[in-house]
Amino acid sequence: MELQDAINQRHSIRQFTDKPVEKKTITKIVELAQRAPSWVNSQPWQVYCAMGETLQKIKDAYHEQDIAGKQGNSDLPVMSREDWDPQTQANMKQWRSGIVHHFANFDVAHENMTNASNTLYNSPVILYITIPKASPDWSIFDAGLFAENIMLAATAYGLGTIPTYNSVRFPTILHQTLGVPEDERFIVGISLGYQADTTINSYHSERRPVDEILHFN
């Protein structure tokens, strides 16, 4: 697959099949992703692959937290959407209205999106990316580059992905279940697998015209 095709074809998958992903395929994807650049070649990232019984333990523990009404406490702080910049809020509103239009019914759209999020998208694999707590904010940028490489490589292998806050909102559970050292912080979880043939996966969000974001001086 050409790089341009991978970039254009990749979109967020919110419902996966139960078909397992082979470890050798995951290994190849992560190996390709390692070509991402990083500050002074620091390569700050670690990847913890949760699948099978381990991933089910995480899903069950998250579900218990949700039932108890617990709020997430991710390692990266979150901001109320009402406090975001007006343009980014407009982009999010366009995304939400696009989804509603795609389902042709607000209640159906909301139910599908909520169920998908609460079940961590039925993903058979989640790749958790961490960086050391003893690292600058630039390492978050590096981890983002690494994560994008993972998703593009996965697309080239015929796999779907979605990067989510939802998967890292209870870091204590992740430290315990995955055996991650306490001196690492969770940046993002990337759900990975074969996409299910459902309406929720056929939605592709729009992008702003390039002349609105590209400024020549």
C-alpha cells in the first residue's frame, strides 16, 4: 500500500470483530513505528500490548468503575470542551452533526457511540503507549508521532485503529494489570483489530480546507 493511500484510508474504527490479530503482525507494526523521529533520538516510548484475558480484565475493571460512577483521572489532564478554542469547538460540533446525519437519528447515533466507547470498541487488542514521567512535554509530541506511525502501519496491514482517551482514563488499573512501572505515564491507548461491517465504521469525518490552515508568508 502506498503511503498516500494509508493516510487517506485510515479513519477511526469504533467496532471491531472478534478475529484475533497475530502477535507477529503486531510486532511488525510496532517495528515500523519505531522509525518515528524523537527529541535527540530519545525514543521515550514503551508499548504494552493488552489482549485476551489481560484485556478482558481491563475492560471488566473499567466497567466496574463506570457502574460506581467513578470519573477518569488520566495521566494527561483533560479540559472541558466548553473551554477549548472556538475553532476547535466548531470542528467538534461539525463532527457530531456529521455523525447524527450519518445515522439519520440523534438517539441512535448517541446510543451507538456511547456503547462503543463504554465497551472499548470490542477491540481484541489495545496498544498502550507510555513515556517516562521524567521526560519533557516534547516527549508527548514524540509519542504522538510514534502513535501515528502505528496507525498508518496497521492500515497497510489491513487493520483498523482508534486512539482514545477512554482507554487510559484509569491508569491505576493499567499499572496493576499490565505491570507497568510507576515511573511511566500513559499517553494513549490504540485499539487495534479487524473492523466490523457496521454503520458506525462507515463514517468518515471531514477535514477543513487546506487554505484555512496553511499560511504562506
